[in-house]
Amino acid sequence: MEYNNFSYYLTDRAQNDLANIVEYIDRELCNRDAAISFIQHFEKEMENLCKFPNIGSRLNNIYLKRNDICKVTVKNYIVYYFVEKKKEHDSSSKNRTFFAKSR
């Protein structure tokens, strides 16, 4: 999804985590309305993050390969992400926010 000049991309692992979260809420907790509400809230938070990509807390961990990973909380879950600026010579790409994991 694209909002302003940023769009977000969920990694395969993040997509899988998100699907598992929604499935758990829907099937294990037997609460389809809560599952739908979670997805709507998640999408709203991603839209907000694309509008304000620096809103998250930057992680300070020497063991991470990247030093630009941030986190935000969505309900009871933590979303880890980093922001990638488009390259000047690549007019086809947009600024993108990548989500490494949502758990």
C-alpha cells in the first residue's frame, strides 16, 4: 500500500506472522469481529507509519546486522521495520517501509 511518498512491504515472514495472528484470534479465541478489527487497526497503523516513518523507536542492539531497525506497537504485537529511501537514479521506485517481523 502507498501513502504519501512511502509505501510498506511485508516480508514473507511478517505476512505469515500476521496471518497466524488473525487466524488465532478468529479460530482459537472464536472472535471473528476481533480478528477483523485487528486487521483494520493494523492497516491504520501502517498508514500512519507511512505518513510518519520516523515515529517508531530505534533499536539499539549491537547484535543486529542493521542499525536502522525501529519498532512500533500494534495492539499486543510489536512491528519491527526499517525505512528505505528511493535511489535518486531510480524514478520507478518509491520510498518504502519494510517490516521485518510482526510479533
